[in-house]
Amino acid sequence: MEGPGALMEAQAAQREVERLESQATATLTYTLEIGAFVETIFDCLDLAEKQPQWLSGLERTDFPDGRPKGEQAGTRFTQLVRQKGGLAEYEGVILVHQRPRRLCVRVGNRHFTALVDYRLHSLGKGSSLSFTARLVFHTLVGRMTGTLYAGASRKIAIEQLVALKQFAEAGG
């Protein structure tokens, strides 16, 4: 997608990012250095076939409308994740896709939405990855317990980012 349509998609995605940022119940941040080039790390984040290698419990990522080449903001996806008690399905959309510097997605279900933003910076032979997840809970109970959930979510996110680091450093 190029031209005016792509610009409109990018503007709509930016409005969605700003909306979710303003509604966040909890914000998780983490930065780490990875001994791999930004292109390798971006592929690990972006390519569906690489995600299960570092995203614990992820069974698969599907693109119901297909995965376009070029501009990907607005692309919808679903993820099937193995959790305690079985499989859960999450719906998402790519909001920002700036290869190889930034990937921002919205993902969630009827209980919560997460705005997940990965930003990569080259450090010569390695890279820095800044991770931010803003959580929006859709139920009263979720909003009340969001702070407790955020602590567990942070621990899980750090474990997954360390797994991403190891996978990327091994060549992704």
C-alpha cells in the first residue's frame, strides 16, 4: 500500500497508539542490549515462523486477510497461545511497521488490550531493544487488579525478552 491510502492508515494507526497510551492501566518498560544486528532482531519480532522460538506458549500467528508486502500498518492477525487451562486466542493489528527500527502492535481479547512497542537502535555490532507494553483492562475487576497483574506480566515479558536475546544472538 502506497500513496494517500498508506498515509491515512499511518495516521489512523498513530491515533490508535495515542488512544491506548491515554487509557493504559499499567505500563511495562524494559531495555536490553542484544549481540545481534537490528535486522536480525526485527525479523525475530516480525516473522510469524520465528516468534514461537522465543515467545513462550505461542502456537501460531495467522493473518486472516493475508500479509501484505510493503506497508503493513493496519494488518490484522490472530495468535493462538497455550496457557494454563488450554489455548487462548488473541486478536491483533500492526499499528507501526518501520523495518528494522520499530514494530508496534495492538493485541488482546475481551478482557484486556496490550499496546506493545518494540524500538531498536544499532550499537555497532550489537543493538539496543526498548520494550514498552501498555495494558488496558476492559472490566472493573481487571482495572482494580491491573497493578497486581502488571507485576506478573513484567516478569513474563522479561523472560520472553531474554529468550528473544538468546535466539537473536544465536542467529535468529
